[in-house]
Amino acid sequence: MANSRLFIRQYKLSLTVIAINLGCIAGLSLSVEHSINSKIPLPINEEKYQQNQPQNIPKFKVEIPQQQQKANQKLVGKLVQEEAKSLNFSVPLQFQGKTIREVKIKSEQKVIALTFDDGPWQNTTVQVLDILKQETIKATFFVVGKSIKNHPHIIKQVVADGHAIGNHTWSHQYHQYSSAHAAREFNQTADLIYKLTGVKTSLFRPPAGILNNGLVSYAHQQKYAVIMWSVDSKDWRSRHITVQGLIDSTLKAAQPGGIVLMHDGGGDRSKTVEALPKLIAELKKQGYQFVTVPELLEMEANENKRLHVTP
Ligand SMILES: [Zn+2]
């Protein structure tokens, strides 16, 4: 019995090594609550979204340099330690099937969560990842299924870098959804995320923050945590906002426990990329620490637990 368990464990580990060598690394998955009374933001121009989808995406080739293989082997040890924590993370009950736009941190911790929507996107997602790595910051990416299909190597990188992933539908449309159509949008995306990264996410963000077109009600039924935002960088305004304007909008609304809306895909995000290092520097100056949405939720859940413990 013990031998067969050991065999299964070694077999699983071998699969993990293979998965990593293919660039698949497990990351965080998660969820959430709260009430919402946010204004629905102007949607990103859908036509523009479609037009901006890069064409003729080169096929991803699996070529692993020796140096990279060594780095991957190191990562295996780390991954095994974190395996239970990341893959088996379960969403705290109070957040399942709820909508949240910020969390209430009662302690003095000044934390904030950066979120990036509409990727993976050629160039800009990688640029955002480079900046986050340089700043040693983890963020949360709400990804679009058909973009993942076009950029499988980028989503693998997002997870390998330790960022959290959320579902942002397959096709990023704004119309009314039947339950069956909503199910397809969720499941196709969730299946591809899982296939490429091993992550099962239970975070969802509705395209353009639309709450009443059938997607959010489906998400609630399926116990997804619907993650909105409390800080709008307004980078979706694209040509109608300056880099400084984007930074100012974010800093003006930033508060501890806040969730910041930004975009790494869906159009020209060069302003987001340009603003990001300056924004991070300013928030750091103000004493903020950066966490993922799952970490933010966990913080609130733990605080609630502590508050309910009777002496
Ligand atoms: Zn979006």
C-alpha cells in the first residue's frame, strides 16, 4: 500500500516535471463577496476589440534551453511544497457565489490588488509581466478564452510568475446570455485555463462590468466569486486618457483593500504599460503592499475568523 502510494506520488511528480518543462505551472485559483452598487462603466468598444485581435499568431514551439530546464527543476521543488496550497485552495464559504468590489481590511495593513483584464495580449501582457517581476509584485489577470487560445505560452508565463487567474468569458461580448450560452462561455474558458496551466479558477469578472446580462447570475449559481473593482484606472478610455490621467484616476481612488481595474489586452494598452512603473512607485511610496485577489479575500476571511473567536 505504502509502495503503491509512493509510486503514485512519484508518478504525479514526474507528470509535474513534464508539465513544467512544457511551461505549465500551477498557480492560485480562488473566489469571493459583498454587495455592489457600482456604476456600470462604459464598455470597451467591442468592434475595436475584435479589430485589435492580432492576426497570424505564430505557432508556439516547445523548445527548452538547458539553462531553462535547470531553472524548471529548481521550480519543481518549490511547486511540490506549494502544491497543496495553490491547487487545493478552496474559496472561503462566505465568498462563494457573491460579488465583491473591495475588501474591508480592519487591521492596519495597507494592501491593494492590481488586476489586468482582456489578455493574454501580444506584447503588452509580456511587458506588464516584466514590470511586475521587476517590482516583485503579484497581480490578478482576468483572461479571455479566445485570447488564451491565441497565446497559450503567455498564460503559462502568467501562472509561472505566480499571478492569480480569473475567468473573463470566452468571447468578451456584451449581449444577453441564455444559461446554456453563459455555461459555454464559462466552461470553454475554464477548461482551456486548466488544460494549459492546471489552475481551476473560481474568480469571474464580467466583460465591461455588466451585471445583468445573464453572466453574473450564472456565475453566482456556479459559486464563482464575481470580482468587480473599487479603483478604475480608466485605461479602457484608451485614446481619451493620458498616461498621467490614468495614474491620477488610480491614485485618487486607491484605498487599503482596494481592487484596481487595468487592462493588458483588448486594444492598445501602451499607456497602461507606460503608467504602470510610475503608479507602482507612487503606491509603494504611500506604503501600499500589493496582493492578488485571492490573497485579499483570504485576508478578509482570516480577519473575520479572528473577530468571531470567543476568548
Ligand atoms: Zn474586459
